[in-house]
Amino acid sequence: MNILFLMYPWSTIVPETDTTLRLIHECVLRGHTVAVATTSNLTMRDSEASAFCQVFSKEQTTPNNIVAFYKKAQFKKLQLPLAGFDSIFMRASPPLDPIALNFLDSVRDEVFIMNDIDGLRIANNKLYTASFDDPNNTFIPSTHVSKTPEYLEQVLRESKTDKMIMKPLDGFGGQGVIMVEKAAQKSFHSLLQFYINSGKGGNYVILQEYVEGADEGDVRILMLNGEPIGAMKRVPAAGEVRSNIHAGGSVVKHVLTKKEKELCKHIGPKLVRDGLFFVGIDVINEKLIEVNVQSPGGIMRINKLNNVKLQRKVIDFIESVIQAKEALSTRKTEFRKAIEDAQVI
């Protein structure tokens, strides 16, 4: 299998914790031809989409140790056509690069892209959670999105709870997530002005029902082909409302509850329909807060907590998709030949 990881720069990887590195390592161990590139490496050659890639050398022994693998990796720098890959694994960091998706549009019928281009387009911001059918807010907290300060102030005033969570629509990594209280209406007005007016044309702001237990952390669940394959609980640092590891949070082992399993079953089919085969969902008190579709992390930490290697399941899935496509192509060729031979007789 030829696979391209379209990702962040190789030099920025933290090998001790990086999820993409573990996926790459698994592919190299299996003998696949593996290339890495950033979205800025995409280009056109004779009207064909290609990329300036770093291709892993097959002439060296692959260390089992991840850190050693990262430090000893040797590459050949080549410009390669995107259509020559069996799969392109999108692992670029947010925000979404729409131009990169335009490059991939030209090869989407020839290459298995994970996650799907259209899926990334519709799910790259926090509005995506509202697309899941949940009229009674069984799995998804009540959410309001606007760039009109007066409306958002009204939402806070009329909230049934004394506090809500506010965050920018296009934020990631826990950036800009704060808790607001009814008792701080005057400060809230100033915060809204800052959040909305800090971008050209105004930024959208999310106000979300505060889910009890948020101060105790959230649960990151990794979903593969619509099914949960692993989870961990992230505990915020003292004095923090955010559980993100980059915000100082820590992780502990977590076993999915009955309702968390029901939540996964509820959203899984739509994720698959949208081509979002590998995602990370963030859950607080058994309610869906966010869906992370670009480069969800957590494999290393979940592996360590549960003595597993989730990267094997992910690469198994990609291999199965490629094998199915190849079998279909072979079958189609055989059928065409049978028809051509029948005409000769």
C-alpha cells in the first residue's frame, strides 16, 4: 500500500506523545510505502495534483521504539502524484486549509482519503454537533451560535442555569474556552465585544449549556468507522475549566458508561455517512461537546493506560478499504473482459 500522511511539519512532532507518528510507524512496520508532506507542499505538475514528499527509506531497519524511530528516520525527497497513492490520511492541524482540499478534490475518485473531503468541510467547526438529531438534548447540550451581542446577552439572561460555556466557533485545543456567569453581565458584554470584534467581519461565538461535572474533566473517545475503539478521561489542572492536555490537564483510565456507548451508537452512522472514519469526540457527563475531525489525538495515552495499540486497528481499517477497492476493480476488469470475449465468439 502507498500511503501519504498530509500533516504538520515532521520537525514539530513530539515523539513521546504524537498520534500521527504512531500511525506512520505502524505503516512502516508493515512494509508499506509511506510518505509525509504538509499542505504547503501540495502543487500541480502538468495539471496533475502532486506533493513534495519525504518518503521513508526501506533500506533501514525500523526500530520498535517510537522515539528511536523518529530520530533515526531517513527520507528520500520526491515530487509524487497524489493519484499514485492508495490512501491519503489527513492529519493536518486546525484550522482547515480549504485550498488543500481543492487539491485533493482532483483525486478523490482514485484515492481513499481519510477523512473525506466533504466531511472535513462540514465538520471542521463546532457547528457540526448541531447536525446530529437530538431534539430533546439527550446527548448534546443546548447550544447557541451568533455574532450578535444583544442576542447572546439575552441567551445568558434567560438561561436556566447560572453559568454557561463560551468559546469561539473556530477555536481548537481549548483556546478561548471560558465559563461565564449570570452575575457577571457587565463583564460578559465586554467579553462579547472582544470575542466578536477581534476578527475582520466579526467572529461567531458559541454559548453552550453548562454541563454539570465539567470541572471534573471530560472524556476523549476515539471513533473508528462509527465505533468507539478507546477512551480516556482528561482532568483539568487546578483552577482550569479546560481539560485539554495542552492546557495542563492530565489523563486517567476510563471505561465507557452505558450512556456513552449509546451516544456513540447515536452519532456513529452519521459520522460514517459523512466519511468521517477516524474522529475524536469530547464528552462531559455523557453529553457530546465537540467532534474533532482533522487530527484527533490520544492514541499514545489511551495505549499506555490500557496496554493496547490502537494504531493497529486504524491501519487495519485502511488496509481493508484498499483491499476492497482493489477486489472491486479486479472484478470489474474480469467482467469487462468476459463481455469483450463474448462478442468475439
